[in-house]
Amino acid sequence: MPEMERRVPDLSDSRYREIIFGHYRIIYSLGYEIQILTVRHCCQILSDDDL
């Protein structure tokens, strides 16, 4: 269930979720379809402009 993953703490929009895989964050959005928005190294700071 994709909505059970953690919300992205850097972003205010609750539609965004993330999965931590190794040293990477996989950021995706929930909606009619699940869309992978970005894959980032954990050290990188994420902002709304990055999506």
C-alpha cells in the first residue's frame, strides 16, 4: 500500500511519499496513478521547486 510509506518531511503537501532505499530517497506522488517524481541521494535537500 503506497499510502502507508512516510510523508516527505521536507514538503508541506501530503500527497508526496518517500521510500528510503540504501542511500537514496524515492519520492512519489499519490493520485489516480502513482508517479515517481525524483530519486535523490539522502544528503541532498529537497524543495518544492525540485518536483
